[in-house]
Amino acid sequence: MGGEEQSFVAEAFEQNWIAPLGPNVDSFEHDLESYLGSESKVALLSSGTAAIHLGLKLLGVERGDDVICQSFTFSASANPIQYLGANPIFVDSEKDTWNICPSLLEKCILERIAFGKKPKAIIAVHLYGMPYKVDLINSISQKYNIPILEDSAEALGSMFNGQNCGTFADISILSFNGNKIITTSGGGALVTKNVDIKSKAVYLATQARDNAPHYQHSQIGYNYRMSNVLAGIGRGQMKVLKDRVEGRRKNYSTYTEQLSSLTNIEFLSEPKGYFSNRWLTCILTKSFEVREGIRKALEDENIESRPLWKPMHMQPVFAEELNYVNGVSEDLFNRGLCLPSGTNIPKEELLRTSDIIKKIVK
């Protein structure tokens, strides 16, 4: 916490605004819209997953439709596809950003069109805060007229060519889960430039209650709106977002200063025009065995690390789904490790972590 969150939460209690609407919700949405720019309109929701669910629904995804999803991501990117009864098709990554591969994406689209089933949407993820290849992916989206749902759950504060992540698609989503760059404990947001889409998102997120003096519902709705109390935390967090991004990037700099001289440790660098919030600092090791050796050595010292995301096409729950793979994400999963990256970690702890890695690698 940054320090000012409690004052906004106290304000919610003093005004008796505890419901999933109120002044903090309105103000937090306004703060995000001002920060993101590009005429963004924000609807605060209960989670990033809820935002993906509503986003897909607002893009017209229905039962039986195909939705392309980046394979190298957390399961929350893919699960809402099946909430709607649609079919996920997983596309592997490229090595420059670890995100969805443009050539494989186009191959997938062409083959599905030839099969007579044009995909309804594309879920592209800015993984670990690194923007995907926005120019290439967006051009493919426009070429085949397939909308993108931009998953910016890990990328608030990241930019591509000076433009904020979360503003590159018809619908984008953010997450404020407890481990994100800023947090409301649990929460998320749907971002759009279309006022009508925002209004429809808020309508569906509040049980799709019609404008009537009685309770009337013409559509199925959801209980997805963020509470005024949690939005108060978000208002306080917005005041330290810049500091949080600087802190995460400083962690990355410390790790690279300590470890980049090791020939069998690699980092994901920023391509030209990319700015990552460095939500998590990740390394690639020489092999699965080296990765596990480092992870277990850190664990013995009560230091938590974690393998990179296990790709969706390798997950048991999605084992039967169609996929287009090139081996990149599987290799990243086998050799990659997320290091401790919280902004409140003292530098001496980062150095202690680095020293243990050096000993194992050497």
C-alpha cells in the first residue's frame, strides 16, 4: 500500500457507500481514463477474468464460435472462452517478446477460414508487462476483420511507441489482483474507446437490470461490478503507480547488473519502441535441470521463485483443444524462472537472491 488508500476507504464508510457503485468507483474510473489517455473509457469490474468474459460477450462471441488465444499465458486469459461455450484455439509465441507469434496467428486464421469457420476474436496478452508486437498483430486483425481483446492484466504502465498498453484494441482489460503492479485486493477493468460499449459492460455487470421502477431483466446479467470500498484502495494506488513501475524496473536493473555477465543466464530485453513495466523479472537458464537447481536452492533459503507460465496447450484441461505451436513457449516454460520482484523488496534481498543464483550457475 502507498499510504493514502485508507483515507479513501474511510470516506466510503463515512458516506455509507459500501455498494458496487459510488464516488470512489466514479473517481477511480476517471483516474484510469486520464492515465491511459487515447479517449479511453473504463468500467470497473470485480476481476480481470470478469472483464475478459464480458469483453468476449461484447465482441459477439457465442456458443460454438472459435476464439484464438495466446497459449503462453495464465489460464484466466483462456477460461472465459469456455464460459461462453466457445472453442479456444491456442497459438504459440515468438522469441522477441514471448507473446503471440504473428506468422502462426495468420496461419491459424487462414486455415480456419479455409475450413469454413472464421475465428470470432483474438486474445493477445502483454506477458509479464512486455507488449506484444502491436503493429503486426493489429494489422493481421484489421486484414481479416477479427477483433482483438487486449489482455493488459500484467501491463498497466507498459507502453508501445509511447502509447499505453490497454489502449490498442476495441476492448482491453486490466487486473488489480493482489499480485499486480497496483492492486485493489481483487478487481479489474474493461477499457474501450466506445461509450456505448462501456455502458453495455456496466449494464451486464450489474445483473442486466433494465431501466424500470421495478426489477426487470431482458438479458442474463452478472454480478461483476467493483465495490466502492475496493475502488477507494484503487484511488490510493493510482497515486503510486509511477513509483511502482520505477520500482519494478529498478529490480530488473539490479538483477541484470548482477547476473547478465553469466553466459548461461538470459533476460528478455526491450525491443526498440517497447517499454515494459517489468511486472516480474524473469530469467532463462541453460536447461530445465539448471532452472530447477536454482529454484530449489532459492527455496532452501526461503526465497520464492516460480517457473514461467505453463502454456495453455500443455494444460490437462485444454489437452483436446486445437493448437498451433512452434516449441517456443514450451522451451520458455522448461527453462524460465520468475524471480522475486515486489517493489517492497530491499536491495540487499535482491543481491542475496543473485548471489545464490551465481553459486548454482557457476
